[in-house]
Amino acid sequence: MDTLSYKTISATPATIKKEWVLIDATDQVLGRLCSKVAKLLRGKYKADFTPNLGCGDNVIIINADKVRMTGNKFETHEYLRYTGYPGGQRAFTPADLMAKSKKATMKAGKHSLFIKVVKGMLPKTKLGAAQLNNLYVYNSAEHPHDSVEVKVIDINKLK
């Protein structure tokens, strides 16, 4: 048996191939969808995954306002944040974040609910922050990324 033929493949910045992936969030459960999106952003579905490099894809999510949560979590689940001052703990629900994403003052492609959920599933490093910048979420079916070649995938087929 030739042991030299079994070499570990590590990606380098020159060999990384980033793709654009389009996902439709209609009637998808938020947590299950976002866990698969986090894997796509990290590049875990690729054969040459390297944990210390950003080898993940750029992900576009459309129809984000049609995502669902199981049970009554949309109104009862609470996220917490802290301002840093005494008595500065703030609580908000996914419904609050969904309403915030529909305001005209929100930056296009940045959906606060999806950012909050996916950010918790990525590494808490500079690389994780850079990978989160590759996520674009839109409430409607239109998106401004028509100039790039986008691959439409069915998120239910991924593990």
C-alpha cells in the first residue's frame, strides 16, 4: 500500500473558489435554515474545507419575511443585549427584529433577525465576522446581485 498517495488537501487563498448561492426562505424554519447557511458561509460543504481560511460561499436569501418559527416562538422567544450601563439590559423578540428589517432606514441586504441568528453559529473571531459579511438577506424575491452568476440550491437537500 502506497501511503504517499493519501495526502491531506488544504486550501490556500489562491485555490479557493467562492460561489454565489441563492436560497428561498419561504416556509422554512428559521433555526434549521440558518444552521445550513452558517455551514455554507464557513465552507463546510466543500471537500477542501480549511478552518483557518474563508473558503465559504456568498449566500443570498430571498423571501426572508416568509420564514417561520415553530410553536409560538415568534412572539415569546426573547433575545437579550446589554448596553454596558446599569439597568441597561434590553430584551427583544424575533417579531421586533422582523419589523425592524422592514424599515426604510435598514441597509439593503442586512436583515437583523438573520444576522443575529447566523452570527451565533459562526466562530467568534475576525474570520467569523468576515464570513458574516458574505450573507445578504432580502425580504422580497428581488435582489440586486443580478450581475453575478448565482446558483440556486434547495436548502432541504443539504444535511
